[in-house]
Amino acid sequence: MIKVITYVIKKKIEQPSLILQGDCDDIVSISDVMEFYKIQSNTQLEIICGADHRFKNVGDIDKIIFYTKKFLNMQFHGENR
């Protein structure tokens, strides 16, 4: 996984993107995500407190749905709903 992250960090993504990251992720570190996020110009980052890599805690899926809907509404309608 580290090789993939290291490769991706060096590549800039032009399309609007959403990163959902758990602050208890044991696979992808917050520092790796932050390094990637800093070089992106059109990316939104949402940190989900208590979530691991699999988002298996109660309430994680609800947060994923909330942030994804918010992101998509902004992309397609230019509004926060």
C-alpha cells in the first residue's frame, strides 16, 4: 500500500475529488493523506473521527453518506444541502 500512496502523492488530480479519511486508519496514515491533499487544488478532505480504514464503526456509513451527498450537491448544484 505504501508504494501506491507514494506514487499517487506525486500525481496531481485535476477533477473535483473527495477524500474521506478515518483518523484511526491503520492502513493509510493521516500524514500521507495530508501530503497528498496539499498538492491537490480541487480536492475536499473530510476526516471522520474514530473511523478506521474499513469504516466499520457504528455511524461511519452515515458520515460517509452525509459527506458524499454534500460533495455531490456542490459539484452538480453549487450548493450545500
